[in-house]
Amino acid sequence: MDGLDIRRAEWSKSSHSSANGQCIQVARNLPGMVAVRDSKNPGGPKLIFSPADWRTFLSGVKSGDLRP
């Protein structure tokens, strides 16, 4: 997915994030994609998901299927 333009990303952090700094930020305002980054390193790498893949991931987290 090289060459994707995420300069207009509007990043948000989950209300479930704790104060320990272990947080991610998500941008859902980009057409056809959901971008994810580490809140401690906003200039670092980003993960890009299709909206369907993002929904599948969130469903797995909420159901407990994706525990460490």
C-alpha cells in the first residue's frame, strides 16, 4: 500500500486508553482506509487497514479472540 496519502488523517485515541503511554491512535476519516499509529511515535510507521479488515480486527478484540 505504498503511496497512500494520509496527510489529512484526523487522529484520535481511544477513551479506553490508560495514562501509561501504551496507546494507539486511529484515523477513520480517510476514504477507503483506516490508519493506525503509535501515540508515542506519531511520525513513525503507520498500519493501514481496509474498513472491513478493521471491523474484523475490532470484533476479534471485543470477543476476546485476540488476547496476547
